[in-house]
Amino acid sequence: MCVPILACPRCSREWQITGDGWVRCSSCGYEADSYTGAIEYIRIHKGLKSLDGIDAKSKPQIYSCPACGALALLERAETDLHANFQFLCFSCGGFWAANELARCPECMEWKPGEEFEELIICRSAVGFYVCRACYEKIFK
Ligand SMILES: [Zn+2]
Ligand SMILES: [Zn+2]
Ligand SMILES: [Zn+2]
């Protein structure tokens, strides 16, 4: 599978994730940094006219990418029927299917499923799963 192609917010033609932190349209020249690009994606798929309707700070919908660490990962919009991804990073172009990432209950970031460690809280038989980074923090 190749990197998902997005629709340019200005001209609706191909809007490409360059892989170096930008999203660029070769038709009309519109480009945005990966975070702004991710916000634009949400705006378009929510049918909002401006970015003002998106309160990214109080209602975070952009996450850190588990591959490159940039704050540019988002979940596919329900209205985006053509997407071949469930999660897409606007910075490195990495993308994942719904079952490939899980949300860590500790840091609330999306991480690959194999990066989870079972955390057993003292004497309790029932553990829960946190990502490796959180696991290491807790046991330091
Ligand atoms: Zn364009
Ligand atoms: Zn990334
Ligand atoms: Zn975590």
C-alpha cells in the first residue's frame, strides 16, 4: 500500500505528505506544516469553513505519531470513505489499520499493539496494559 493521498483544501487535487513535515499540493502550490495539515483534514471532513471551529487544545484530536514522534497523527474521519487507513501521520506519512494501534490508558497516546506491557498492580491478580514507555517510567 502506498501513502494515502489527501485532497488539497484549496483545489481538491492531490495533497501529498512529503515525509519531511509538510503537506504540499503540486497543482495550486498550497502547503502546510504537518500539524496544520492534520487540522485542515479534520476541518474539511467536519465541513467547517475555518479552523476556528476546531479547538485542538481542549479537545485533542491530533496525537503523537508512534513512528516519528511528531504531533501529527490523527484518526480517519468517519466521512472519509475513500481512506485506506485508520490512523495517518501527516509528518512521516506512516499509516495504520484500526487493529494495529491501541491507546495507552496512561499517556493516552496511540502505540503499536506489540509495544504494550502488562502492568500488575501489587497483589492484584488483574493487570492492565500500558505502553512500554509508561511501563518503564512506572518501574524506574
Ligand atoms: Zn491545491
Ligand atoms: Zn509520523
Ligand atoms: Zn503510555
